[in-house]
Amino acid sequence: MQLSTSGTFIVAHLKGAIDVANAATIESELCHAVPNTAAGLIIDLAEVSFMDSSGLRVLFVVDERLRGRQQGLRLVLAEGSNLSRTLALVHMQDLVPICEDVASAAAADTLPAHG
């Protein structure tokens, strides 16, 4: 995972597979990457080749933790990719903005709170 910033967001660039073998480590790293002063986290999934259910769980857990800290989660992902279709099946777009690039993600409106 490579970290950068875009405006007041931390950006985590992920590559390769996110599965049961590495999901717990990725979840921990993502949760600890965001200081309280940041607006939130943008996870760039453009170079993720595979994500199983443990990877999906990571996204839900990170979103919930950030919301608890009054911070937001944004995802970057190419529309029409296999992963974007998987995220659509679990209605991820109803929880967090999914954008095609980091700049759009940083500018995206926050979605309504969920419970």
C-alpha cells in the first residue's frame, strides 16, 4: 500500500489481490493511516486485480470506523471493471462515493448517513 494526499484526504493506493491472506493487515493499515485532522480516506482500487468477501468486509469496516470519527470514505475504481460490478452487487455505491479518479473522489459529495 502506498499513501499520498489529495486536499485534506489521505489516499491509499492498493494493488494486487485483497483476500483472506492479507485482509486483516490491510484493514489495520487503512484504519491507522488516517489522522484525526484528515477529511477522510480515498482508497484507490484501480490496480486491485481480485477481492474476495474478506476484502469487501475491509471496505465496510473502514467505512464504519471513519464514520464514527466523522470522516468519510471514497473509492476510486474504473466503471465497468469486474470489481466495480462486485461492489454494485453489495450496493457499496449507496454507502460511499465511487469515482473514476482521485481528484473526483476528493471533490465528491458525502452520501447521507446510514445506520
